Amino acid sequence: QQQVKQSPQSLIVQKGGISIINCAYENTAFDYFPWYQQFPGKGPALLIAIRPDVSEKKEGRFTISFNKSAKQFSLHIMDSQPGDSATYFCAANSGGSNYKLTFGKGTLLTVNP
Amino acid sequence: ETGVTQSPTHLIKTRGQQVTLRCSSQSGHNTVSWYQQALGQGPQFIFQYYREEENGRGNFPPRFSGLQFPNYSSELNVNALELDDSALYLCASSAKTGNGYTFGSGTRLTVV
């Protein structure tokens, strides 16, 4: 059972454009929704995260939009740059002492110069 | 501040063998989690250790086992290796409070 569904699988954007990646979750107990960026040969790195008490969080060019009723959240990358080319994973977990993260399958983003 | 370090970076093993992967957690972090990332997939939670005890386990068979040491470093052991165990194994550390994970760069295990 895939508890976090991510789309699209791959995305090609021109430099300066907006990249949008979407995720949907099933488990209503989830209360923490991070996005990770992974470059080839490296482990995932935390990019930005949100909790369900807010509908949007912005950090620089990266914004998370969260829709609790629809159980969906998305990552927007404004002014996309070639250096943003990487695989992006959404994830979710429920709080407390168990930090098990459930990841989506990832989106390979390519930003063309 | 040092990050999460894993060793070795690459490893080739034969089916049926046993393997031990190692992880040093980030300074100040007392919780270590292990994830398996198959090619083209998201990481999948194997288990987590806190205060040297297993504190949560994913859907992995008992031949996947681990240890956490008093200095919070950790080992992942896999017995009776199968071809499907070929993957990137990621270690992540975190503090008890908060949900911020720091991942290491992983160990690429190839089972032939």
C-alpha cells in the first residue's frame, strides 16, 4: 500500500520557469510533510517542511502548499535554475517518538538552461 | 559540526553472504534510522534506534538487524543476502525532539 503518491515521475522545465510537484497522502495521522532533494550519489537533503496547521510555507524560491481536506501537498520551485536539477521526494510521518518517514517515489526534475 | 557518515561507500557481495554497514550520526543526534532505496524509488524505512533499542520497524524480514552504540553510531546487518537486497542503504540521524532528519550519502550494496 503506497501511502504517499507523488507526481509527475519526471519534469522538464526551462530556466526561470516554475516547477510544480504534487503529492497525495492517505494516512490522516500524518502531521509532518517534508520535501527532500537528492543529487546523484548523495543522500536526500531536507529542503522544506510543513505541518498541517498552515496552508503554505515559503523559503526563498521554494514554497509548500498544503490542502488538509484534500490530503494533498505540493512543492513549487520559482525561477527554476539548472542547479535545481535533482530528484525530489515528498514524505510524511506522524509525530512522537517514531520518526518513520513514508516517501513518495520521487520526481526527476531537469531544468534546461 | 560533522554530518552523518557511512561506510563503506560501495560494496559487492555474493548471494547468501552477510554484510555489515556502518553509520556515525551527526553531532547532537541520538536517534538513528536506516532506509533502503532501490534504484528509481523513494527510500523505504527499515528501522530506527533510540538509546540503543530498536524503536520502530518497517516491513523488512528479521534477517535485517541493527545495533546502536553508546556514542549513537549504528550498524545495519543483513544476513543471507538476496539479489533484491541490492540498493542504496541510507542512514539518517535526528534529535529526540523535532523531526529533522540528516541523511548520510549511503552505502551502495550490490548483490551478485
